[in-house]
Amino acid sequence: MTRTDELRDLPGGRRRTVLVSGASIAGPALAFWLNRYGFAVTVVEKAGALRDGGYPIDVRGTALDVVRRMGILPRLRDAHIDLRRLTFLDEEGAKVASIAPHAVTGGVAGADLEVRRGALADALYSAVRDDVEVLFDDSIDTLDQHRHGVDVTFRRGGSRTFDLVIGADGLHSHTRGLVFGPEERFHRYLGYCFAGFTLPNTFGLVRETTLWNAPGRAAVLYAVGDGDDAVHGFLTFARPQPPLDAFRDPEAQRDLIEGVFADAKWEVPGMLAAMRTADDLFFDVVSQIRMPRWADGRVALVGDAAYAPSFLTGQGSSLALVGAYMLAGSLAAERDHTAAFAAYERDSRTFVTLNQDLVGTGDALLFPTTSRALEERNALLRGLAATPPAAEGRPAHAALVLPEFTPTAALSSGRTDV
């Protein structure tokens, strides 16, 4: 018997087992497709329950085809936020321009989706919760790869062996750290820090975003509801080096942000006061994950864990959805995991890189760092407000045409209903 035959014909005709770490976007999407192809899937999530709400995210281009094939597109269309306008303000709080959001985000009006992160996560989870095992309030503690599988111990106790393990646990992936080494090897800092939190909508904003800019600083109010809901507040600032000493200290984060925005005008003082008491403050750096390979042995990564593009691209969730589809299909089509992981990377990396490289436009438009760059940006925005650009398509967002995968005999359950 060849090594390939050993991998294909599992003892007792059992289904191949896969542990997926992370139940946000990439994890449930991957679990959906793996289950559809006949794998036995377990998802482990460190949070105690599915996260609700959250800031708005985009589903664009190729990712739309993924959610269409999953059958959740109608549900996401119902949850579509449909922002009406994006208003830019200068340092004094005066309006620079008010334009359609698609004019600067690269989206296509009437086609692309913008939904709360929680709405997408809930749609994905609902599509898979009855078919796969989900373990909340737990996480991987240790991994030990060997010839016949991966021995996993869990934080809450107990151990199990899986044929494969997939890390879908985000930018700061614990799975990646266990197998590939420290995050610093793959982390690409893009020169900005940000804080996000919610606050009461006392501003009269209705399905719109208002962005205040000073050189190297920005304050954003993002209203996804019709006036009475809370709004999302974001404070972003340029910094040559990441503030490593503040990452594990919320008070240090608040002090840092208050110092940066101490003399800011418009609604920023009120935003700082709300940030000081917010119970959902999220602080991080704007960054990407760039890795030379996405798999090692029987462990692979998908989504932000492997190739976070940063929110400057607007493509994080879309890359997660497309990557999950490509990884699951490759595992179904190839007879052994090594070939499958190689195919996944070969067929997805160009698409990933194209979208990661979008950062060169997003940061310059949203967060100019010098007075001159800000003046040039404002002149551009005034031109867009007067004459919106004609649609030219979005080659990076839609550069990959989803292939059709044909499962091999490696899937002993015989399910091929994709």
C-alpha cells in the first residue's frame, strides 16, 4: 500500500476529522464547506458564545459568489446596511465634501454588501451549527503532529487526535504561534493605531459616516441605524512604531489616545469622554500578516491568521470567505493533505496578494499624514463630489473566479452534494 492509499483509505471507513480553531468568519465558512464535502468537523472558539453586533464589514467581488453558493446571500441582503453618504470634515470641523461611500471604498452600488460583523457571523454559524461540533469557551492549548494525525490538548482539559488542524483564529492567531512561531516574523505594521468603541448617537446621524481629519489623525462616527441606535466611534492616528507597552493595558491605551487627540476639535472631546467609560473598547495597530507559506505538516491557516489584509483594504472578511472555499475544495479534491495545502496556496496566493496590496490607496485617502497630503486629498474629494467617477470594476476584489471542486475517493462518506 502506498502512502497516498494510507491517507485516502482511513481505518474503518471513517470520515477524516478536522479541528478548526476560530468561529468568527473564516472558521464557520470553512466548516460549512468541509462538512459539505464529507469531513467530520469540530470548531473550537475561545469566546463563550457567538459575538453579536460589531462594526460593519464588506462582502465584495468573489466573496459574493461564495455566500451565494452557501445559500446565505438572501439573508445577508436583508441585513445590508446601505450607507447613504460619507462626509469628510477638516480640522476645524467644516465640511470638505459629502459623497457616496462607493466613490471611495471601491464598492459597486447595488451589488456589494455591507453588514454588521455579527450579522455575517450569525448567518455563517446558522448555516453550519446543526452539522458540525462546536466547542465554545475553549481553545487549543498544545499541538503535537505525527505521522497519523495531530494530538490536541484543550485549555479546559482533555485531549483528542484529529487528522488535520486549521487555524482560523484571526490576526493574532494562537494556532499560528504554536506551529509557525512568533507573530513578529509575519506581522507587517502599516504605521497606524486605532481604537474602536460604541457611544450614544447624539449626533443625528442616519446610516452615514462622518470622518474628521487632521494631519496624522482621524476621528470617525459610523451610524449604521436610523438615528436612535448607538454609533461606532473610531480614533485613528499615525505612529512610526507600534506602542507595544500599551497592548495589554487598557488604561495605557486610553491615556495614549487622549494625549494624541488632546487638542482636537469637532466632536472629538466628547468621543474621548465616551471612550474613557466604554466597556467595549478595542485597541490595535493597523497591520497585515504576510507569510511565505500557509501550511506546515497537518496544520494550515486561513483568513486573517494567514493573510490579514488590514481594514484599509476593506477585504478582510471577503478574503476569509474565499480562502475558506478554496481550502476546503482543495482538501476535497486532493488525495492527501500535503498536495491539498499546496493547491490551496498555489491557487489563492495571487488573489490574496492583489488585495493586500490595496493598502497603498486606502491609507492615503482616509488618513493623510501631512498637511500637504491632506490638502491634496481634500481637493480630490471635492472633485469626486462634483463629478462621481464612472464605474471601472474592481479587479482585485473579483480577480479570482471560483473553481468547481470534484471530491476524490478520500472522502469515505461519499457526499459530493456541492
